[in-house]
Amino acid sequence: MDEPFAALDAQTRDLLHDELERIWAETGRTIIFVTHNVREAIRLGDRVALLTFRPGRVKREFPVDLPRPRSLEDVDVARAAREILDELREEINRSLEEEYNTGPKTIVPAEGQP
């Protein structure tokens, strides 16, 4: 699934997260889910693979050992997402350096943002 919920409003996305999890629990099928939303990856996944900036290779896998059901608002989901976001920022900074050839850049989160 390649970002199937990206264009949806938050309420519909939450409902479809629940539905996808129900389908997965009933079928036991493996689902590969692509998303740019780290909390969504933690909410739905058993493991999260962080890809590198060009070429896109697996930089690191993060196991998700949180009990289900999970919610995007869960403190444990946010805590797990923080670790991944820290490494993701490294890749974003690499992409900015390469795109603009202006030396190291650092993304600083807006006040109040993780």
C-alpha cells in the first residue's frame, strides 16, 4: 500500500486505520505500508524501515513492540516516533545539502513541534 490514506481527512483516516487493522487481524496477511507519517507507521506497523536519501536503501529498522490497539495520540506512539524522527531529520538534512549544494543545513522544529 503506497500512502493510501495521505489525501484523507483525519477522521476518515482514523476509521480506515481501524478497518485496516481489523482486516489484518482477520486474515493474518503481510501488508507493506508506505507512509511519510511516522506516527501512522508506528500506529499500524510491527516494524518501521527508515530509508536513506538517494539511493533509497534501508538505513535502519525499528521494531514496534507496543500493545494493540494503538492510537496516534498514545504517548508511547509519540515516544517511539521521536526516535525515528531524529534519524529521519538526518536524512532530510542530507537531502537539503545535496539539493542546494550550500553546505550543511539543519532543520529546527517549529516551537511546540516534536
